[in-house]
Amino acid sequence: MAQLDVRERRMETTIAYVGTKLSGKATNLHQLKADSTHGRSADLLIEDDTLSLEWRPRRLDRFDDCDVAVKLVAAKGAPSAERLDEIFGRADGVVVVVDAAPSARDERSRALALVRDALEKTDARSIPVVVQANKVDLADDTMVESLAGEVE
């Protein structure tokens, strides 16, 4: 759940990036770190099997007189059901990153099923979820339409 530190006048939220192995979760964090036009960030931290980055939006430096900080976390590889439970327990939002390439269909289906199960178990229906499909340039039009059906 988002935190408000009244003393420090700081609002913090956590967004978790989850998904299939080599789908682009870490690349997202690296791109946010490198793109200073939309925000500013601290160093990318690597702990065990998790990457994390504190990112602050540049356009909205303050919200109701509070600093805004977004902690972005990404699990390396494809997380297990237990790891997803842990991640979703701390997340205010989730970005599910999937590989849209046809060769990744089975792995993508397994990952989406794990995410659905974890969301149901943690009663996380109130957590906003965004699905990001990477490598769509490697898929044909029918594959992209099929992917939309898998996500629903």
C-alpha cells in the first residue's frame, strides 16, 4: 500500500514488474534509469533475485505539497508462485511483462496463469495491473490478436 510520510512530506508507492524470463523487465528499469527527460532516479540496486529502482517523475515533482517517489521492483527470471505472493503483498501496482514472440507462447501462458492465481490468492483485485507485450515486432498480426485473448 502507498505510504505517506507526513514528517518528511513524502508519498511512496511500489510498482512490481513481473513476467516471463527475458521478456524485458530489467530493460524497463534500465530505460527509466537512463531517461532523465521524464523523471530522475537513484542507482539501480540488485539484491538476490530482485532489481529495484527509486524513480521520481519530473513533471509532477510534488503532489499536495509532498514529494512523490515510486519504487520499481523487478524479479529476475520467471518468479515462482511463492515469490509472486510476496511481491504482490507489497505492490501498489503491477506491470506484467510478456514476450509476444510466437515461440514464447507456452512460457507466456504459464506466467499469466501464475499471475492470475497470485492475484486471486492475495485478494489483490484492487491492485491495478498493466500488461506490457514486448517483441511484438517478431509476431504477426494474428499472434498479437491471440495475445490479447490470452491476457483477458
